[in-house]
Amino acid sequence: MALLASREVTVQELSERLNVTGKTIREDLAKLEEKGLLLRIHGGAVLAQSDQLGILSQQEPLVRHAPEKTEIAELALQYIELGDIIALDGGSTTLEIAKKLPNQSLTVITNDVHIIAELSRKDAIQLVVPGGYRVRNMLAGAEAEAYIRKLNIKKAFLSATGVHPEFGFTIYTGDLTAFKRALLETSQSSYVVVDHHKFGQGALFTFADFQDITTIITDAGIAADTAEQYRQAGANLAIYERMK
């Protein structure tokens, strides 16, 4: 309950409250960390996810178009190599990429608290988190943007609310556009990961045009004529191919 109330607790506090040794507390914390419920820090522990309210629920929100996002994540993995320095923008599709990342030598920069929780369990991955203030499940603001611009990112994977032939890549939250632009302008290669339902859709703010992006990664459900329309508009598309 101490961890639920304060989101952080020390070994000493737990030892005194429960009247057991520090060794027992550390062993119990290690077991809870293995289950993804908390993260151990020097002298104590913090909640693994800021929204999980301890062990009350580990369920994530239902994801729309989950099969399509799985296809996109599997295709995106083909662009990631051992030792890469990559950025994962906030979103349910980039979260799926994080879930499928093997626990191997990679550096991952992300502003998504769900992705942070997911990758914290993969100890071979070096996790880099920018500062900033929280916008829903993402970190944003001038501090986060400035930090990103100091980094040498090889590949950035970004999300979008809509992909439109006239408006480009769009989102509804203006607070996130500067962070996305920092990822685009800092990375050597950039990929927007969107399911086929988002093509033809437009939101309030444009954060990139087709020429700003290396490749759009999408699922097998995109119609051939839609894919051709966007290629004619200057977009490079990578489309998941299902086994026949």
C-alpha cells in the first residue's frame, strides 16, 4: 500500500512496516520486478507504469485494428539491426514494435510511458527517456525536444493520426508536433507506422510531408489503388505481405 500511495518506496520503509529483513524485501521486490509490476531503484522501488496503480490492474486499453498493427510491427522489425540507435514515438503501433523487439543490444529512445514500461523488462536494451511534461501517455515540451536534438538517432519510427495526400502526416495534439519534428530532423532515416485505415484521414496539425519521411510502413490491407495514389504523391511505401 505504501507503493500505491507514494508510487515510490524504500527497502527500509518496507522492512519497518512489515517487520522483516531487508534481504527478504529485496528478494520480494525482485520477484515483483520480474512480473513487470515495479522497477527496482537503489534502496527501493517505483511503479513500473505511472497509470497502473500498483497491482490493481495490468490490463492495457483495447487496441483498435490490432491484427494490422501486428503486421506493421513485424515489418518494422526488418528495418532494425543489432546495435541500432532507434527512436519509438508514442502510440499503440510503436508499442507493438516495442513488444516484439528482441532483448538484444539496442538503444531505444522513447517518450511513451507504456513503451518505457515494456522495455524496462528487457535488460539488454539501453533505454533513453527525454524529459518534458506529460500529454496523455507521452512526454513532450521544449525540454524533451531539446534533448532529442542532442542525440545521434539512426532510425526513428513515428505514429500519426492520419495520412492525407494534401495535408501529409497529421495529429490532433499540437503539443506533440515539435517533438516529432525533432525526431525527424535528428534521425538518419525516418518511418511512419500507420495502418491502412488512416490513409485519406486528416487531423488538425501537420507534422511532416511525404518528402520528410524515408518510408511509410503499413499493413497488407491497403488497397492497391490507394497505395499507388500515395506513391504518385511522392510517398515511399513498405507494405506487409501475408503468407499465401
